[in-house]
Amino acid sequence: MSIQSKAAREKFSRLRQALLQLLDEMRGLVEPFLSDRPVVKGTVYELKRKCGKPGCKCAQGQLHSRMVLSASERGKTRLRVIPRGFLVDIQKRVRRYQELRRARARVVEIHRQMLKVMDQMEAMRREELPSPGKDRNGSGDFRR
Ligand SMILES: [Zn+2]
């Protein structure tokens, strides 16, 4: 294959644009990794439960509510109660962590797409040396 026809040139140009766009997006994805602010792994949610004491308000349906951090550690999900006053801070750190994970997953995807585009571009540019005794009249053109 080589890039001589108009269609091939247009295809190559689209691949070039695609590659540059992927590179642009990659740059944005690296951004959150440049920060050194702390992150916390896990998810924050409200845990409602009954304590089991007879006569407690929770027995009548007013469940006890705690904010907890859920995170898997060595394959097990661990719940930790978030102390009062720490919720906003923890949530910020958790959001930062989740942003890193999302960006990382997208980097994997973009990386895969970039390699695919780069391979296509390389294939389009690739030429073979003419075999001896053939192509005497210029179909193997090496002047470019
Ligand atoms: Zn209770």
C-alpha cells in the first residue's frame, strides 16, 4: 500500500487528525496525576441500620444512620465509619481517587486506539523494495 490516490491521502489525513485528537485527550487525562493532593480509595454512602436494642427508636423504623467509607482491601470489602466533621474532606479525597481511576481506564482505551491508528498509518506508508529484474519502469518509485 502507498499513499498516492486521493482517497488514500484523505484517509491518511483523517488518521493524522484522529491521532492528534487522541493525543490531546491523553494530555488532559494525565493532568489529574500531576497533583500531589491526597486521595482516599473507596465509596462514601449512608448506612442505615437497626441496633437491635428493644425499645430503641430504630425498632419503630427510625433507623440509625452513619456515613461510611466502603473499600476493598485484599479482596474483602471493608466498611469504616466516617467520624463527624470529616465527611466533606473524605468525600473530596474519594472524588479525587475516583477521578484518577476513571482517567486511568480512559488512558488504557486511548492508548489502544492510538496504537491502532499508528499501525494503520505505518501500514499505509510502508513500501517494499522492488524485487530485482522487476519494476524496471518506475512502479517502485523511491524518489519521495
Ligand atoms: Zn437502635
